[in-house]
Amino acid sequence: MLVLDAGAFMAAERGDRDVVALVKRERLAGRVPLTCGGVVAQVWRGGRGRQVPVAMLLDGVEVVPIDDGLGRRAGMLLARSGRSDAIDAAVVCLAGDGDDILTSDPGDLRGLAEAAEMHVELIPV
């Protein structure tokens, strides 16, 4: 599975076609990439102008709400890792062993993934 953090959407906004191609590849393989509502809050500014690529990318991604369950898992991960970014923790909690995460913060997410004792591929964008 492919999970997107805010950096993936910002890369698309900058015109990075690799991000769009990775999402398209996942969709063609029958897998729907994931992100969470917190990531949307970090990147969404109306979807017009330079944000059109963000809006288009969101159309191909499942947006998971940060509900009680995800919030608690992310909070526990923050406690184990000593980190403080709840959205980064939620993104890592969406992933499973062997999943890919598109990120502009591989260092931050690596520490969270290690604390979660999971192997994810962090793809820098």
C-alpha cells in the first residue's frame, strides 16, 4: 500500500510528476493510496490555482479520518518515540509492514516507524 504525507501533496503542487505517477500506478494495481484528514488540513488551501494538482491527487486517494482509534494509536506511538508531531504519527499508523510512505520528512517518519517496530519504505519527495 502507498501512504501519502503532506510532502507528497506539496510535491504535486510543485509539479512533481513522479508523485502522480506513483499514485496512478497504485490505482492501476487495484490499490487505493491512503492519507489522513490531518494531512489534508496541512495542505488544503482551496484547490484552485497552484492547488489544482493537490485537488486532483486527493481525488485518487482515500482520506482516513483521525478518529478515536487512529488518534489513540498515534498518541501511543508519540509516547514510545518521544516525538510530538501527531500528523506524522497518524501517517505512520496508517501504514503496515512493507508499505511505502511518500514523504518530505523521511528522518522524522523513520524514528516513528522504528518505534512502531515496523518496516516501511520511506520514499523521499
